[in-house]
Amino acid sequence: MSKVNTFLENKVMPVAGKVAGQRHLNALRDGIILTMPLIIVGSLFLILAFLPIPGYADFMAGVFGDQWMSKLLYPVGVTFDIMALIACFGIAYRLAERYGIDALSSGAIAISSFLLATPFQILFTPEGAAEAVQVGGGIPLALMGSQGLFVGMLIAIFSTEIYRYIVSKDIVIKMPDGVPPAVAKSFVALIPGFVVISSIWILRIFVEMTSFGSIHALVTQIVGAPLTLVGGSLIGNLFGVFFAMLLWSVGLHGMNIVSGVMAPIWMGAMDENRIAFQAGEELPNIFTTQFIEMMNVGGSGATFALVIMMLLWARSQQIKQLGRLAAGPGAFNINEPIIFGMPIVMNPLLIIPFIITPLVTVIVTYFAMSLGIVAKPAGIAVPWTTPPILHGYLITGGNISGAIMQAVNILIAFAIWFPFFKIFDKQKVREEGGVSTPDETKVG
């Protein structure tokens, strides 16, 4: 056991600490989180539009008219369809905060640059026409949403880095001391803003002369498509989950760190499913933000089953008391009391099921969905604190198979966690009885 702890402390923790402190990953994570309140609000209206209650649609049509659903979905469009725009501002803002420069100006410049990179062309079908034609002057909402997420991320980082570099070299317009701070900051942003916007403008002109046609198409084909291919695969997600659990094992918030890379992919897939769900089409993706929440029942490591064991079968007074304290938070997928209270952190015995369990539930849930046994996530974002079973039901668009899948995942977690729990409980009983505990978990 001492060798495992030494390895974690000397090899894993230094690398994990550097990853956790990487400012760009943190800015990506925090900026994208800014979109979540809007997406959850939009999801509430999406749930109301597609409640799986017999006769519900006819009742709503009778009360509010035949157009009731399209009107109820208005808020969905103004929340999901500006995802990239909000994320672009949020990422630039958070990155600027970490650099100690004017975050508001950085966010504004990033949004302007993002819009500059976007071709203002939309498809329009004239009355009586058989085919749609492309017209200018309209903002394409598709590129403001999940389709533009990668462009928004890259432009947010690029514009903020240029802003930081110019400010650090003191190439700014300085106002006299008597000028109000807000006015002075706006003039400081003038030269960086000009450089950033000019750079994006030149890039757009150049890209439009190529076969790509637009910056969005360029980024999608060169960056977005490969990342989505990896992030949408079983192997890619297993690696992401493994790395997240490994980071948790040394005391770092693994899912927050991994989300800095994976969240744009998961959210893009979620929005594609949402669009298909609204249109009544087959859902294209399995791996979304909600899938990851679904398989981690009770929080990272799928510890809800462990909480049940602690309450029902623990002989150690310490573990039983911790189980009582962790039961309430655990029912809402909050498991820090377990991770740091058992503890799981730096505990070689409990790290094993903590890592293995979510990997198994990912595999089982993936094949259940790919074979059509369980409904795929419908692109509906519910708060991650939604209790298990209900969570699975809601994210699959009110499909009972989602609830059953979460119940199965709890049973899987129970089977994996139980033998390790019994060994750990026996150790604690001996410690509480004043008996020296032999190293039953020695692995090297």
C-alpha cells in the first residue's frame, strides 16, 4: 500500500496539479458553465412541450390552439441557440480574470471577433418556391449554438491572449488620472481590440478564398470533427472517465478538469440530440453531458451504492455515522463527504472500485443504448443534483428505460463496491476496537 501511495504522491499528483492549474482549461470549463443556467431553463420548456402523458398534446391544443408547441419552444431557441456566443464571452472573461486584465473588455472583443468570423448568411425559402436560397444579412442561429462552439472557444482564447500580450508590453492608450476608470479601461482596450479584430478580419478574407469558405467550416473540419470523433467514441470517453477518477483519487476535482476538454464535445452532441428530439427524429449521439451524469449515480465513482452499504451493513461506528451524514447529499449526487470522509482520496483499497465502477457503467450503458434497449439522452439538461432514477427518466425525454438503466447502474456499482467495502469496514472495526490492523490490502 505504501508503494501505491508513494506512486500517487510522487508521480500522479504533480502532473495532476499542473493540469488542474492550467488556466486555459479552467477558463474553458468556467466559460462553458456560464451557459448551463440558460440551457437548463430551455430544457424545462422542452420537457413541458414533450410531457409523456397520454392526451397531453390534445389537451394543450384544445386550450392554447394548434400552435401551442411552437410557442412553448420559443425559450428553447433563445437559450440553446446562443450557446457558442455566451461561451465565447464567458471563456474570454474568465481567462482575462486569471491574467488580471480587464475581463469585461476582453469578453466584448471576443464576441465581436466571433461575430466577425461568422458569415451572415441564412437559407430562406420564398413563398411558393420549391428550394431554399441563400440570403445575406441574417445571423445564422445554428452557428451561434453548438455548431459554433469550437470557433467561439478558439477565438475567445486567441483574442484574450493578444489582449494580454499588448497590455503586458504597455502598448496602450493611457488617459490622465482624472478620467473615470471605466473610460480609461475602454481606451486601454482600443489598440488590443483593433489588433484582434483586424487579425480575424484578415483571416476571414483569406479563408474565404479557399475551398473551406468560412472560418467555421475550417475549424469544424480541422479541429471539431477529429475531437468530436474521439469524444464521441467509447474509447475516448472511457479514457476521459478514467482520468477524471484518477484525478479525484489524489484530491482534485476530476470531472471539472476533464470537462475543460470534453464539455464542448458533450454539449455539441447534446444539442444535436435536442434538435432531433424536437423534430421527432432518431437521436444521433450517445455520449453527452447527461450520459456522464447518468452513469455516475451518486456522484463521481458511482458512490450512491456505497452510501447504501454504509447505512445498512457497516459494523464500524465511524463508517455508519459517515453514511448517515452522506445519505442526504448522496441522494442529490453530492459525494464529497464520501470522497474526503472515508477517505477515498489516497486510499489504494477504495481507489480500485472508485475507478473501475464508472468504467463498467459507461460500457454497460453505452451498449444498452447502442442496441436500442435504453433510450439515448434526449438533449434535455436537468440539474446534476436531480436524484437518481428520476434523473434517468427526465434526460431520456420521459422514457422509463432511462430510469431502469440508472437502477441497473446502482446494482452494478453495488456488486463492484461491496467486497472492498467489507474489507475496509473490517479494518475500521479493528481500529475502533484497539486491535492493530494487518495490511489486508497490501498490493506491493
